[in-house]
Amino acid sequence: MKLYFLNEFLGDISNIGIEGMWITAEITPSKNIVKFNDFFAAIIEEENDFEETNYNEEWLDDNNWYIMDDENTRKGIYIPAVYPDGKINWRWR
């Protein structure tokens, strides 16, 4: 599986598991993910007061995030949580 933002490939996803409504996995990031690092850090930081105005409106639109499966089928997701240790969590839309 692959993570995309609009038409931008952000990484390969492997070792997928399910925990309730959440999908958990590992991500091997592409170089394209670097510009999102601060955004993902803000999303996962529990002590952070996430300020939407600090980020691109397109990044906040769930419709712009999706997973491409092994059959090249696009499956919509809510904004994923991507962690510095290579973990990723998301929910299907």
C-alpha cells in the first residue's frame, strides 16, 4: 500500500494491523514527506494546541488524503497520524 496526499506519493506502507476503527502500520517515507513533518508532529503531540491557521488548508482537507492499495485502488482516509519512529495510523473514510 502507498500513502498519498493529492497526487504526491508520501511513502510505502507495510505491516498493517487493525485496532478497532484504527489501522496501524509502518511507513517507509519518500522524500516528499519532509514538508509535512511539522504538520504531523503537531497532530500527534498531545500537549500541543493544534492551530489550523498555521497549516495549508489543503492539508486539513480529509478529501486530499488516501491510500493506494496493491490493485491501484484509491481508498479515502482521514488525515493520518505519522510518527517519527516510522509508525502510521489512520481511519478509512
